[in-house]
Amino acid sequence: MDIRSRPLESVIMRSGWVGTAERSAPALLGLLLALLALGPALGPGFVLRYDMVFVPDPPLTLPGEGFPRAVPSDLVVALLSRIAPDQLVQKAILIGIFVLAASGAAALVPSRRLGPRLAAAAFYAWNAYLAQRLLLGQWALLLGVAGLPWAVRAVVLGGRLRLAVALLPAVVGGFQAMLVSALAVLATAATAPVPAARPPGASDTGGSPGRATPVRTGRSPGRAVPVRAPRDRTVPAWAVRARRVAEAASALGVLSLPWLVPALLSRAVTDPAGVEAFAARADGPLGTVGSLLSLGGIWNANAVVPGQGSWWSAIVRLALAAVAVWGFARLRAPRAAPYRAAPYRAAPYRAAPYRAGPYRAGPGEEPPRGAGQGEDPLHRAGVEDVPPGGAGPGEAPPYRAGVAVAAGGGLAVALAGAFAPGALGGLIAWWPGFGPLRDGQLYLAPFVLLQAVGLASVVARWHSRAVVAVAVAVPVLVLPTFALGAFGRLSAVDYPDEWRRVQAIVNADPVPGALLSLPWGAHRAFEWNGRRVVLDPATKMFRRRVLWNDALLVGLPGGGRLRVAAEDPASAAAEAALRAGPGGRAAALAGLGVRYVLAPAGDNTFQGAATVFQGREIRLLRLDPPS
């Protein structure tokens, strides 16, 4: 049926639905990847693994005296749990990470073709970096990583409010998410091209900054000729960039106050030994450098995706990284052919074989790439290939230099921790504020974004259905064991009833006092959680201060173990009290303001303490206040 015989309204409605579907496709792809990756983690219960600790009925509490690593993420989760069931809050956050990452990477691709955008979406939502950080339980960091392309896009488009909104995922994530975002945001603000100024008296045409604006000329009636406005020489480019960097830094500083203020007021200390403990390591046969280039290299061997260390996976991932970096280096905005409207004639539609004829450029026009060589310029470039952010046809997107600088800087931090730990440790010993640099591999996030956009550039260069299908499937095929919760490593479980009863008893007590959690270590491996290692849930379940041992024991490649000292000074005093004999231990802890002790069920080392609850796994003791 000839489309011209349909009512105009139906044609417009269909095109509107098609456009909406294409815009929603990257987000839908992210949703499908989330369902495939999480698998059993979406069942009833909570996903508990390493730093990923969600609890029933989370309390609204202020941060303790240690470094505020869970600020304001714990508070946001507690507020959301007042609105929706706490289990659904965790699952919505985990799914949202994939959807936000996929749609953001697609929005940053210059081409408006759906194929390259889907390629970027699939790569950014399914890679070794995201898989390893998720297996380490760092969902708060991944919120900022998912919002990173939106933040870069906001810097290019301009506007304080737009940047603030784009940084909201990182704000919720806390200090790690904000530091990763700051690396890319500041680099983009410092390197993005300065928009061309309008000539005096010219009206605002609504054109994007830095793009040639079509204007009417008398010599060619009805034709729009690209004319670039002269640059305003009264304001040098460096001053514009400096102001842009200052505005971005101000936004980052204000939005970081929820965790920055507690960090500055805390008495937390940073152990320089953490540099060696959290340095990037080889997770495959290609060494540390090869692991980092292929977006792996995390310090925890238990966070490596099963089968990631095989030769075929390592080589394919490194080859894919090389192709993506090459594509990013050649990233250009597509050349769009000028549209020419032909007079409409109501003649019967006849399908005829297409014959590409030579293209002739009009006055003042630049022929598109491939014109006059037997190619259809409209099909090659696409009328809708208008790049976001203001790049002109054939120019590099304005964010390319910034993402490259951020990716290089993040890779340098990761390499410094692995190959120059002494220098980085010296910086931390001189000022604890350098402490966040000890886990250098997490700063690979801009490098992940670079590879995602670079892969989309390669797909756009050799665009076809087969190329798009391969590009979308390759990230999953290279890491197939990330599916189904990394083959069961992510799974939902429910807390035993005794944990909920202890939580209710402690939270209902109006008498002040801290709670001490035993055994004296940071992590647990419960039978009801499948022996998966998880941070002590007691640190997040109670409305009062919880004293726990936040020191870490990290295994080294040679088989040794390295102890990273605790950051909270109060834990040192509690550890000293625990060294007292059974007769004086309770009194020493009570002198520190401890009211409750949560200990294993078989712990009988406290004399004079009242047993409030006795379960199969845990025991709750109440200490008498000091006389």
C-alpha cells in the first residue's frame, strides 16, 4: 500500500512511535542485560556480597567517626525503604545501574543511527570492570560510573542545572563515585572547544555551541549556507575554559558536601600499606598491564568473573580494547548531506531499482564524503546524523579530548599503584587525603567509556546489520559467565528471624550506648548466605553507634597476608578493651560507652553481662553501665 494514500496523521503517528522506540532501545537493552546478569539476584531476599550490604528496615543514622564510605548512600537507601519494600529498593538500584549505563553511553555516541548506539550501550553495561566491581559489592561506585556519560554530556551541552542533575547518581554513590566523575567532568570542561561567538546584532538561531549556523543569503534564495560566526576576541579561549572548569569544580564541591564534611570532621586515618594491598593485579595470562587495558585487574581474586583468566578470553578482550581505542582515535561527527525537497507529484508508486548517481554540490556547500563515487550521500550519512554537543560535520566531538585525558589519567593512577606503590604510599603518609587513590583500578571508568564510544565509532564506519549484531553480542560472548549472577555468585537470600529479633530489641531500647559486634573482624561468611563473604551486617542494622573492626586482611599473590590498619580510632580502644581478661572485659567495654555486645552464639567470654537474646547463630548481651 502506498504510504501517500494513508492519512497524514497516521504517518506522523507511526513515525513518532518509531522514533520513541529507537530512543528507548538502548535503555531496553540495558534492562535485558540487567536481567541476564543479575539472574538469581532478583529473587526474594537481599544480595549480600562484600561491600553490598542491604538490611531489613535500615535505620536513619549519621556517619560514625571512621571515613564516611557509605555516605550518603546508606541514608538514601533508608529513605527509599520508607517508600518501597527494602528488597525492591536494592533490586531497583541494581537494575538501574545497567539501564542508566547503557542509555548514557548511547546518548554520547555522535551518530544517530541505532546500531552504533546499541553497540556502545552493550559494551558499557557489560564489561570486566563493571562485573568485577559488582562482584566486589560496590554498587554505590557503579551508580556514579553509570551516570558518567550523562555527566560528560552535560558539561558539553552546558548549564549548571543540567550538570547537577547528571551528577545525582554519583552524589548518591558517595566519595568514590564523585571522584571518578570529577576526573572526567573536569577534564572535559578544560578541553572542550570554546563556542564561537555570534557577531554583534545577530539574532539567536538556536544553534548548538560551536556549530556553523545556517543563515539566509541574497545570492541564493531559499538555500541555507553554513556560515561560522567569528570568535569573540575580547575573551580569550583560556579564560572561557577556566571559567567553565571553575563552574564544574564548584558544582562537584557543593554536591560532595554530604560526604566531604564528615570526612573532614572525622578522626579517620589512612594506612599507606593499603596501596600495596589494593594495587591492581593480573587477572589473566597477559599480566597487570594487559589486564588493565582489557578493563580488568582488580585486587581481589574473588571478584574475578569465572573463566576470565583463560587465554582466549584475555586475548579477545585485549583485541576488542585495541579496536575500540582505534575507533575512538578516529571518532568524528558524521557528515550529513544537505536535504533537497523535491516537488510532490501524486503519481502511482512504482518500485524501481536504485541507481546511485553523481552528487553535485551547490554554491557554498561541501560535498559529503563519498559523493560523486557512485554512493548515495543521503544513505551514507543519514539526514538524522546530527551529533550531540555541537560538533560540526567531520569534526571530533567536543568531549573526545576530555574523555581521552580522563582515561589516561585513570590508567596512570592504576599503573602507579601497581608499579610505584612506594611513591603513592608516601603521598598517603604525608596527607591522608590521598587515601582514595590506593585502589587505583576503580579509576578505569573513563577508559571504559572511551572504549564503548570507540566501539560505536567502528560500527558506524562499517555499518551493517551483521556488524551491529556482532558488536552487541561480543561483550556478552567474551564474558559469558557474568550471566546468571556470575553463575550463582550473586544470589538473593533472606535474613534469619533471629537477626530481625535482635534488631528489634536493640532499636527499641531508649537507653543510649554503642553496640560492639563480634567476632572482631570486618567480614562474615554465613551458612545462610551460601558462605559468601560479606561486610558485617551489624554495621548497618541498628540505630545506635556500632563498634567493629574495620581493619582488613588482604591476601597477597605470593601467599602472604597484609593487614591494613583500621580507620576508626574508636576501634583501637575497643580492641584494647577486648584484650582484658574475661572478668574485666565487660567493665572495660562499658567504660567506653558500650551497652550491647553482639557475639556468636557460643561466646562465653563475658562475665557479668546479661544475656538478652540467645539464638542458634548469634547472642545479644547487655552490659551494666559503669558505677
